[in-house]
Amino acid sequence: GFRVTNLLKMPKFVDHAQFDSNLFHLKVGRVELNEEDMSSLDKNPSLEDVLQQAHSSGYRLVYVFAPPRPSNAAIPKAVLPGLLVDVKTTYSVSLFSFDYAALCQKAFRTPGIRIRKHVVGSGLSNGLKQLAIDSGVYSRFKVDKDVPNEGFEGMFGAWITNSVNRTLADEVFIAYDSTDDACSEELGFISVRKVGNSVSIGLLAVSDKARRRGIAYALLSRAMIWALEELGGDDKATATVVTQGANAPACACY
């Protein structure tokens, strides 16, 4: 990041986002705000100064991240520069709130559906990649019209690529029609990763033509079975997923 001088409180650095810069073919940075920063937004113009300095240094896209807030807390949009493109919503639950038998019923006995682990080294199909891209329709990379579409698709393409090769995920579970013995057409998938004593859901997607068949619940149930197998000995273990607040279908599902 670069230092911005003569500021009172606001972050003095814009951190360079190299991956995003390479993907979008423009200079991208990020600024993380803390609670003290948020409380002084309407009094201290230094965030504007940070962004102006960033622009002068060649940045054309800067993500400004606000700290977590309760769901009923107002976001001071009037004093935040730029375009509000995403409000993250985090869901967290104790793994011990689940009934294992009920999870198995949904994961393995949902009519017409079979779920398989993605085999490491088996590659990435076009269908799985397209599902990953489709899952990002509410993401900030899609909502922000100044982000090129090829950059948005590249971001989610890279995410699923690095999930199936186990860089960003520990497991990927894929749903198929039970009559699809060759497992040739993916109807949905979920990626999961263990982080400390929590399991984080990365991507969850269901094909448009396979909606309302219980696939999302089956995939989530399979993921929670895996989580219990990995962390079942820890009575403080949790499962967490982050989605966009505007993604009503995902919020309803979780």
C-alpha cells in the first residue's frame, strides 16, 4: 500500500489487490475501515483524501470495506463515497444443533438426487464452471457495472478452479440426477473448508432447471455431515456462510 500523509484517523494505506488487478486489467486496491473510522465518517474527510490519492496514483477501482454491524444497524451511505454494491450477511450455527439422522435423510435420500465428492485431479467441467459463475449474480463483481464482465466471470472461474484443486476448499460435493449413472451433468455443488473449529461454506449453486427439487438442502446437509465428521469432537464447532444481503433466495435457504 502507499502512505497518505497529513490525515487524522482514517486508514493511511490503500492495499494493492494484485489478483484483482491482473484479472480486471486495471489497478485495484482495498481500504478496511474499523469502528472508529465509521464513527467519524461524517466529521473527517480523510477517506475522500485517501481515495483521491489512490486515483492520482493510478487506482481505478478501490474496495472500501466497513466492519461488521448488527442486522438492524443503519449503514451511513450518505457519508461513504462511491457505490454501495454489496452488504454481506453472515450466518453461523453450532454444529451440534443438527440432527445427524435428519442430515443423512436429506443428503442421501432426497428423491431423484445423488451427491458425489469431486475427485481430486478429475478436472473442472464446463458445467461446473458455469454453475460457479451463475452463483455470483448478486456479488459485487456483477452488481458493479464498472467491473468488466470478463473480470466477473474470471473471478468465479478462478474460485471454482481453486476449489476443485483444493487450494480454496477441502471438499467439493456435486449433485446429479439419480438416473445420471455417468454423472455427466452437474445440477448443483457446494464447496467447504475447515478453518480452525469452524467449517466455512464457500460456493453453493443449483442449476436453474433443477430448482425446487431440494438440491440446495441436500448439498447443505451433505456439507454438515462432513463438518461433523471433521469437527464432531469439538463442542464449540460451528458452520459459517457469508452471502449477499440482497440474495433473498440464499438468505431464505440458510
